[in-house]
Amino acid sequence: MDILKVASRSNPNSVSGAIAGALEKDGVVELHAIGAGAVNQTVKAIAIARRLLEKEGDPPVRVVPGFMELQIDGELRTGMRFIVERPARMP
């Protein structure tokens, strides 16, 4: 499973392409965001990726948000983790 780190300066269109590519490859991708701006860009990117995938006739993606803790420069930080999954296609 790919892990994408999203910053407040990330371009949502670029991130959505990375999401779509990872979903095509593995069917699941995890996104990490620390800070309100990064969470905002992540949510935008997920919405754009959903729209792209729905145009292809795929079922909608499933998004599971949650919290995560990690240590940066010796300081414990809380961030958001988004697990994006693509359901199996129906024959």
C-alpha cells in the first residue's frame, strides 16, 4: 500500500492523480496530513479523484479518516490519516 504525504502547498490535482494511480495499482492508498491546510488539500484531492474514477464507471471510493501520532524533531505531533479504498468491480 502506498503512503502519500500531503502538505498545505500540495496541488490537489496532482495528489488526485497519485491517488487514482495508487488505487489502480493496489486498490488502496493511505494519505497523511498534518495541519489544517494539509487536511484541506487532502480532502480536495480525494474529491477530485472520486470524480475521476466515477467517470470511468467504477463504484465510488470508500474513505476512512482517522488520527495518527508521529514524532517530528523529537516532538509528538497529531495528524490525520485517510485510507482510501476502491471496492471490487462487479462483473
